Amino acid sequence: MSAAIRRALPRAAWALLALLLAVPGTAAACPMCLSGQGGGTGKAFAIGSLFLSITPLAVIGSAVWYLRRRARALRDAEDARALSVAPRP
């Protein structure tokens, strides 16, 4: 690591710290953050986050259900084929 980079790292760290300390004040000025404090907005945010949490689980569950159903159908077809070609005693 060059000497110039070693000298610049502490400055960059201080600049990042100053930026992080300034961010909460900026976030408090956000109109969406302040509008969610009263009325039905909080309920709407809760329902929206619930919907966004359940949707991926439903998609993955549907895919697993389909794959299990398809595997069972293929296994049943293979069993039926094996029984139909089996020699009769």
C-alpha cells in the first residue's frame, strides 16, 4: 500500500463518519417518514409489508407443490409401465 493511500484512509474515514452523522437529520426531513405517524398510513404500511413478506413464500411454496406433484405423477407412470411389461407368471 502506497504512502499516499495510507495518508488518505484516515481522511476518508473521518469524512464517512461525518456523512453518517448527518444522515439521521436528513432522514427525519423525509415526508414519507413523517406521514406514517398518524392516520391509516401506518396500517397501510403494515399491510404492504405483510403482503411483500408473504408473496415470496407463496411463490416458493407453489413451486415445491408443483414439483412434488410432478414427481409423484412421473413415479406413478413409471410404476404402471413397469407393471405392464412385467412377465406374467
